[in-house]
Amino acid sequence: MPGRAPLLRTALLAAALLTACGTTPEAVAPAAAPTTAAKSPAATPSPKAAVSVGGPGTACALPVSFSLLEGWEPETVEKPDDPDFAALVEQGPATIVCEAKSEGTPDIGFVRVWTAPKGPVRGTLKAFVEDDKSKELVLTDVKAGAVPAVEARYSAYSALEEAWRDGRSFAVATPKGTVVIVELGGLDAEEDAVVAAYELAKSTLKLT
């Protein structure tokens, strides 16, 4: 997450969680100039949704499902038995249960999924964000897919970079009695390609 060193967290979780040669041709008359206009270069393709996470048979069993961009790899995060390490997977009322990394892209980004006990979505998300070193929190009612959600935008302090960075996350209530928080983080969390992964997760979210 932006407020904690993501590389440190990930390392600890893994332990518990980059012209042919030839003869000169004979002189020939100049070719006539082409009469048709050159084709315009092809448009850059939009990012592709490559994998779904959260549903049956996917990398993480979650109360929700959503799509990930091509190159993003999800994996379940297990809570360590050691209390000292267990604190690394908790933030406010929430516990991290799944993390998707931008392994197949040039950016360093994470889309993390946290679950919290049943409660008011807005209050749970606010407590989640405020447990980190954050400021300028703005909460907005939005839709995640077709599901009512609350989105948080804020500034979070990165101890790794010793700088403030933009943060964002959204939360939904599920019929399974939990609040799910999807958070964007990583060193390149402000890059368009990384933000696109978060926005895809939000726009494709469904309750499972």
C-alpha cells in the first residue's frame, strides 16, 4: 500500500507473503511516386482484461470477483501464525486476503483485496485509510460494477520513498457479512497503466 513499503511487505508475506549484406544492384530508372496516400499508423490497442479473480477456480477465493489486466498475477495471502508478522497483513479493521502484482508489465503496482467484519461501508473504509499515515481523505459514493460502493481518495506517506503519494481504494458490502476493500498501491501507483488496473477491477466487480 502507498503508506507502507510494498516491497518489504511482499517479501515478508512470501516468507510467512528485467541491412542484410548483398551485391550492389544495377542502376534502374526511378520508380514512379505512389498515387495513394500512406496508411495511418494503427491505433494503440486498449489494455486487455486477461484473468478473473475471486470466482470459483481462481487464484483467490473472495466474496467478490473482478477482472485484471493482462500481465497482472493474483495470489492468495495467508495470515502468518507469528503475531509479529500477522500485523503486516492487517490495517485498521481489515485483513489482506489477495494481492495481484504487475509481474508482466514494466510498472511496479499492486491491487490488494482486504476483508473486514460486517459494518458500515463508509466507516470501515475510513478506518482502513486512517490507520495508515494518510491525509486529505475524500469519500465518494460510487458504483463498483453494479454494486453500491464508497471510494476513498487520499494522500498517503510512503516510508520507502519518503514522500506523499496519491492513494485510492473502494469498498463494498457483501451478502456474506463482510466488507471488501480493493486498494491500489505500489511504487508506480500513479502511472496511467497501473491506475487502469484498479479502474478495471472497479468497473467489473461482481458479488460472488
